[in-house]
Amino acid sequence: MMKHISTAAIALAATGAMADGHLIVTPGEGLFNWQSYEEFAAKHDYTGQTLTMASPWLGPDAVAAEAVLAYFAEATGAKVTQAGSDSFEQQILIDTAAGSPPNLAVFPQPGLACDLASRGYLTSLGEETANWMAENYAAGPSWVALGSCAGLEGFYHFAYSVNVKSLVWYVPENFEDAGYDIPESMEDLKALTDQIVADGGTPWCIGVGSGGATGWPATDWVEDLLLRTQPPDVYDQWTTNEIPFDDPRIVAAIEEFGDFALNDDYVAGGAAAVASTDFRDSPDGMFASPPQCYMHRQASFIPAFFPEDVVVGEDADFFYFPAYDALDLGKPVLGAGVLVSITDDSEAARGFIEFLKTPIAHEIWMSIETQAFLTPHLGVNPDLYHNDTLRGQGEILRNATTFRFDGSDLMPGGVGAGTFWTGMVDYAGGQSAQDVAAEIQKSWDALK
């Protein structure tokens, strides 16, 4: 029988795991790939060595990470310490510059990781690891590209915990009552959008408000749509500004977003509500009676902001934000996650990268209740996801032909977390896509 672990149990077990070697699941129990664990343990002995890790993981994430680290410690004899911080990005810059970094750093931002690699602060993980990822991760070449840095030789980042943004949320009962089917292509999705309007309903709830970060939800739309209208190399060149922001292909992707968001018939509250509605409140319209909208495109975390009585998998569900059949660009997935890099080389640090190749290093975290851990590792047992929602999102990840990291996080902060955000608010407010894109490009030029 599959074993799922409560948060309280993990908190107790993980604390003990780091202190006395207690593990939250006894090796050999459940549906885990214990063979991968045993084979790893037989080849790696780091008795007497210490492995240090710095990360942005706090609270339940830190507890889950320590639960996984306990298996590495048990298998190798190494003493492992993990320090999570809400100021990780600033602290890792200080520590590397001072010559006192941890052995491993867990980066939520690829741009920051590559910046440190360009300064010589990261150790390449080697071509063998890059080849392993190409063969063992779904859409493997995408992950190899993410682990590399423009202008540098080497492979520096091992993608671990992933989230998916290419999702459309809906209420199954609403679809069933109206006789709507899940769209399999972008053509189908647009046809469904028009059908809902014809039936007297409103297809979409869209809100891009987010306090000081207002505008970012619209950037996710643009990124997803660019991956569905252009080959992935166009996306890559856009995020590095090899292709200017006001290139016609980028402007067209912004206008694709406008096809959804700037049509009064398509959006709850009309197009004027898009910029003024907070993204956290935006999905509420799906749960009204009668529904104020039928669909909401947002990342895997959005159920945290659904009404308290909504049960995901019953009262709300999701489907893949589909690609165009006619364009034949496969099944691209937009997402984010963390990258593990070596910041102070050691035998144990390289051993931990090898540990991340084992299914067990993923399956333990997958099985922990309350954790939204996803992995593209093709060797894991999907049955170990602790609910159907994560299992379904994991399947989208496994079926992806292309994965790309959130583009705004790959851009300089002044653009990706600055003028791109504000530009999308301006676009929602009535400025043309061409003018908005030109202004964003001007801000990027000013940073060079």
C-alpha cells in the first residue's frame, strides 16, 4: 500500500532524520524505487564529510527538503546541513564574494545562478550529467538548456522541484451543465470561448493586479502564447534580447493575449476589469452561481486562493493550456522551479548531484502531503504523487515536448520584474502592443 505522510509527521520525522538518522519511510516499504537508493548507497561513502546547502526553502518546504536530505545522509554517512532563508538571493551573493559559500546552492532564478557562474563561482556538473538529463528528463534538451549559461562552456544547474504554469482551471459541474468538452487544441479552446459567448456566458476570468507586482500574470500569458506561436528558439532569443522586445513575433504574442483579455465579451467585468482585478480574487467568478466565468488560466499554485470550501479535483479541476494543431509546435509547457548548483566543490557535493539522479530523491518529496512537488524525471513512479491534482500536473510535465522557464525571471530585473509588468498593465489599459513593446525595449537598451 502506498504510504503518504502528514505534515506533522514529516516535521517530527525530518527533525529526527537530521539528528539521529530516522527516515520518514523505511527503505523497502511502499511503491518507492528502493533499488535506486540501494545502488547509490553501495557506490558512495562520505563518512566524516560535511555537506552544506543554502536555499530559499522555509517552513514546510524546508521540512520536506530535510526529509529528502536524510536519505542522502543515511546512504553515504555524510553530515548534511540545510539553511533556508527568505533573503537567499542576497546572502548567496555575499557568501560567494567573500569566499565562504555553502557546498550547494538552490536557485529559484536561473539568471542569478548564471550570473554567479559567469564570475567563476559555480562548478560545472559535467557533460555526463547534461547527457543524463537529456535522456532521463521529459523534454530533456530543454532542461539541458536551462542548466547551461549563455557564453559559458559547461553545465551548471540541476533542475529539481518544478511547477507548471500552462494550466486552465475550470469547474467540472459548470462544464457538464453546459455540455462543454475539454479542448484538445488552441483552435478548440478559441471555439469554446466563442461558444460560451454565444450561449450567453462569459468565458474567462482574468486579473493582473498584484500590489507592487501588478502586471506579472499577463507576462505569463504572453510567455505561454509565444511558445504556442513560435519555435522555442525564438523564446530563448527573446529572453536574452537577441531578438528585440518589439520584434513582430513578440508583438504578435502580446496581441494574442489581447485577443482574450481585451474583448469585453470574453472577460468577466469586461476588458476594463483586467488591470484592476487582483489575480488572487480573479478565479472567484468560476464559483459563483450562475458562473461569472468558465475558465481561468493560472499556475499550479492558484488553488491556494480559491474559496475555502472548494475541493480541488471535485469542485475545481484543470486542463493543459493547449497548443495550436495547425502550427505543429508540440506540447510546450511554461513553468518555474529551482536549480541545484555546486558553489563549493567537494566529493560529497558531486555525490549529491548523483543522488538527484535517483528516483528516490524525487519520490520522497512527491509523496509528502501538502507539498506541490513536481518532477520531469521519467524514472519516478507517478502513483507516489499524493493526490490526483499533482499526478495530472506531473503527467503534463512528462508529456511536454518543450519546457521553458518563466521568461520574465530570465530577463534583467529592471525588465522582467519592471517594465514588462508595467507594460502589460499599459496594454490592458489601451496602449498598443507595438508601443508597449517599444517602451520595454527602450528600458532594456538603457541597462546595457
